[in-house]
Amino acid sequence: MSVRAAALLCIICIGLIIAPAVAANDERYGYITVDSVQIQLQNDTALVNVHYSVDEGTRLIFFLLGKQDLKNKLLKILNYDDAQMQHIDLSDAQFVVDGVAYSYGNGIYWYPSHQFNVIIPKLTVASPQVVRNYTNTNLFPDGMGYFSTIPVNSTGSQVPLPVSPSDTVSPPPE
């Protein structure tokens, strides 16, 4: 009976040692370890930059078979529908997500809370007015309101931006 008890005690101890090691790497998805994510909001579009590392053993596979699996895993990590890849390599990728924010008209937008599928060690969400930073999270909580980068006049129509520094935008007639 003491041999069984000792074996059971060893199994429990091994389980207690392994469990924190597994939980400590929640920023990992398959062969990808996420380092940071930056989201730049502009109107209803988000430019999403992901910085990550991949296991050394997978690098040769990417050169032989392409990066489609890497792209699919990154899309799964980000958890955005209809994200379009702009750039991808073995350390970072860039995606554009259209329609990510709700428009309330007159250049007012709301970017809602968002759930990622892994822990993001460093998350930055930037609008034209504010930058918010989070650490070790898989959630952008509460959402964020912001204003368009294109000026809107009192009638609700967009004011054209200056083409050169010498051009000026005159205020609407009162």
C-alpha cells in the first residue's frame, strides 16, 4: 500500500509542477508566441500590427510550404472577422480590419470591447485622440469612443483637408 501511496503522491507532485508551467505560456498558440499587438483606429478601420516569434523548427517549413498556416493561426489569435493581411513575415504581421468600429455620424466612432484568443503581453489601442496600453490581457475592455481624423463642418459634411501646407481650410459661413 505504501508503494501505491508513494506513486500517487509523485503523480500529484508532478501535476502541481507542470500545471503552472503550462499556464505561464498563455500567449502561445501552436508554434506562435505573441509578443505584442498594436491597434491603430482611424474612422471605422483598424490597422492591427502583431509582433511574435515562431518556433525555430517551423522556419524551414515556412520557406518550403509558404505562410498560409501562419496567417490562419494569426487570424485565429486576433479573432477579427474579415481581417485582410497586408504584410506577414516570421516576426510580425499587419492586418486591416474594415468596419471594426460603429459610426454614429458626424465623425464620431465607437470601438467596442474585443476578445483575443490568447493572452497578449502588451496591447496598445490608439485612436486619433488617445492611446491605451494593457499588459497580459486577452480582452480590450469597455470599448473606446473617438472622433474622425477628417474634420466635419456644422452641416455634417466633411471638410476637405489641405493639400499642401500653404493651403488653408476656411471655417464654414455662420
